[in-house]
Amino acid sequence: MENKAGSVMTLYHWNILILPSEQEIFVGLRQRPETVPPFKPADDEDELLPFTLRNSSPIKEFDEARGLGFTESGRRYVVIGQPSDPTGMIRMSVSQMMPAEDIRWKFPFAD
């Protein structure tokens, strides 16, 4: 069994999605560990993107100034920079999972 208490997820592009239940979750892009640097340009031999989309469990606490949050599952999230989605992948993925009228972002995206 995985010990989530010591787990850290670092999101390079991210935002907080407010669910219809009013719970909030982190949604963002996480670097695949075997890819360096994050968001490197794809080349002809690449079969996978250098990042994965990550959704968290509900957030218990979030320190916006430090970019540090904890979720109900016990996982720690570190967010880098301002909320952003330069690839459009975050918003596209969420729009495929939820009706448009239910999508509420906590912060405006800084693209």
C-alpha cells in the first residue's frame, strides 16, 4: 500500500476547480518523471507527452502565498507559479468531464 502522507505532487500549470458540491480540487499538469526538462519540445521519436494531467482529492488546506496545499487523501501539492493553462489541456479535459455551466475556477488563468 502506498503511503500518501509523504507523497508530493508538483504541478507546473494548474488551477483549483470548484465542484458543484463546493469542494475544491487541484487540477494541473505534472511532469512525467522520466522526462527532463518539463514541457520539452516534442521530437519525432516522442510517443508520449512530457506531462500528465492530475486531479486531486478535495483540498483540506491551501496556502496560496507558498503554493502549498494538502488534500483529504493526505497528499501534499506544490504548485509552481500563477494558475495557467498554456496548452489548453486542463480546461479541455475538465470540459469533457463536466457540463460547462458547472465549471468554476477559483482563479483566473494567466496564459
